[in-house]
Amino acid sequence: MMSDRQLWCADTTLALAIQMAAQERSEDEQTLFRLIVESPVYDALYDETTDLWALGPAYLLDFCRSCGIEI
């Protein structure tokens, strides 16, 4: 189970990645949020064994794109 600090990092990473993508693409943040939440990337982000939560928003966006999510 993720600690409170890890959950905070995951939440913040997700929020910042969505903001970055919204600025890059001039797209609605809710749409981008839904794209991530409905994908396996979201589960990976909140899986403490992946450490995805600790790698930052730019890495998360790259990971999304490598998984075929058009974000």
C-alpha cells in the first residue's frame, strides 16, 4: 500500500502532467484526465512497485505516449 507521501506525489504528478499536456495541446484538462484515468497508466501510477509516481510529470506524459495514449 502506498504511503500518504507517495499518494501525494502520484496525485501531484498526475495533475501537473495534465496541466502540461493541456498547455501543449490547447485541450480541456478534464478530457485529458479521463484519457489517463481510463488507461492502464493510471493503475501503474498508483502501483508503488512501478515508482512511476516518483518520476515526474514529463516522464508520465512520455510514458502515456509510449502506451499509445494521445495526450
